[in-house]
Amino acid sequence: MAAALVLGATGVFAATYVMASALQGVLVDGAGQPAADVPVTRRWTWAWNGRTGSDRTVTDAQGRFAFEEVSVSPGLTGRLPHAPGIGIEITAELPDGALTLLDLKKRNYDADGELDGKPFRIRCRTDLEPDARGFFWGTCTLDAG
């Protein structure tokens, strides 16, 4: 019986969970002009076990920034019954302090699961106070482009 469990577990260890999907964004000021050379940080927290991570980039001359997909291998413990929940926060380091561009809770482990399979593209502003904007908190709107 133990041998069958070990053999059957290889598929469990091979599985990956997407903590944060790939994301493309544009950061602009109140006049719609690109916010260039702004450090942008993405942090994620897996609510189930407290695992955290972060990555960082800088906007280009057109205010564009991007993050790659973040995946983890949960091992056997990740396969225990639980409700998926990943907190994702994206902040910009502006001259007058950090600004929350986006704060959301991802409720699945799918790639592009934040938007039900659609590519994750956002347009964020430096001149707004963060507030509720659809399914997330921040200064961003979904960008169809």
C-alpha cells in the first residue's frame, strides 16, 4: 500500500500553482503622460501557508512595466483540501512615497485566473488615491490593449 502511495504521489509533486499571472501595465500621470523610471514592486502572499514573494521592475520611457508569471510547486501539503487565496499587491515608488496601484485576492491557481483566462493588462495612474475599482483596490483600470 505504501509503494502505491509513493508512486501515485509523483504527479502531486509535479503540479504547479500560479500564484501571480504574467502582467503588463502602463503607468501615467494625471495628464496621461508616461511615468518613466518609476520602480514598481509586486508582492504576493499565499494565504494557505503564509508563503510570500516579491519581484520588482522599473517603468520604461513609455511608462510600461511587466511581470512574469510566478508559479510554485506546492508539494504534498499543497494538495490537502483548502480554499485558494493569494493576495497580490503592486506598488509604485513615487518621489512622495509608495502608491498602491493594485491590490487583489486571487481565488484560484490558474494562469490568467485573475481575469478568468484573459491576459492581465492594466493602466494605472499616479494622480489618484487608491479606491475600489471593480474586483480590486488601487488606481488601475483594465486595459484592453
